[in-house]
Amino acid sequence: MGSYGSQHELSTADIIDIRSKSEKLLSSNDIEVSLKAKPPSFPSLLLWNEEGLKRFEAVTYAKEYYLTDCEIELLKEHSHEIASKIEPHSVIVELGSGCLRKIAILLQALDELRKPVDYYALDLSRPELERTLQAVSPGTFQYVKCRGLFGSYDDGLEWLQ
């Protein structure tokens, strides 16, 4: 078993806050500029709060949203082949990790192949990270270590460098 501790507890050390100190929350000016643009729009960051993330996850379970089901079938069919090409001790970062149901297939294949890797789930919502990382709670894998990165895509890209 992994060396994480209790299977139902996610320590704050398992989620790293990588938000840039200069990152500001959306201001009313940002929204006003977006609405005055041609064509008008909303900053996408408004959609990715905790409620928005849960709603999008619900969409991915809808039969009409076939993309997720297709991706899952491809991963089930090819996960061991993909995992075999990943070097031991690699770092895997998933930008916008969602509920982890797709990546869990690959992580399971890596574990079955006894490949030690570090997996980092990146998300904008700490509560969502905590909730979704429960799917790969301590003890799930022996060789794969799972952690969270709390921040934006840009923060994730900077963290990788």
C-alpha cells in the first residue's frame, strides 16, 4: 500500500496552492470590458467556480455528450499501451482535472505496471479538488502518488517550469 495514511482523509499537504500572488479576482471592470467586446462575452473564469464545475461534470455524464464516453473507451482499450510508454518517476499534470474518472484509468494501468509516478490534478476550486481527489484517496495505488494543484492553467504552466 501507499504511504499516505488514512484512506478517507486528504491532508492539506496533498494540495499545493500555486496561485500567483499577483493574480487578481475578476473585477467588475473585467466583466464590463468583456460585455462591451464585439461579440460580447463573459470571462470564462466565471463559469469555473465550484457550482460551474459540478454542472459541467453532470453534462459529461449525459448520453448526448458522447465525448467523455468515447475517451473512456479509448483509455480502457489503450491504457496499458500508453502507460508502458511513460517513464518511471515521471510527473503527470492534468490541467483542469475534473472528476478524475478518465485519468483514473491511466493511473490504474500505471500502478498495475508498477511504474512509480507523481500525478498532480490542477483545478481552480480547492473544494472541488478535495472532493475529486477522494476518488484516488490514499491507499488506492501503490506506485502512483496523487496530489492537487490549486490554481489556474497559467499558474500550472508556471509551476511546471
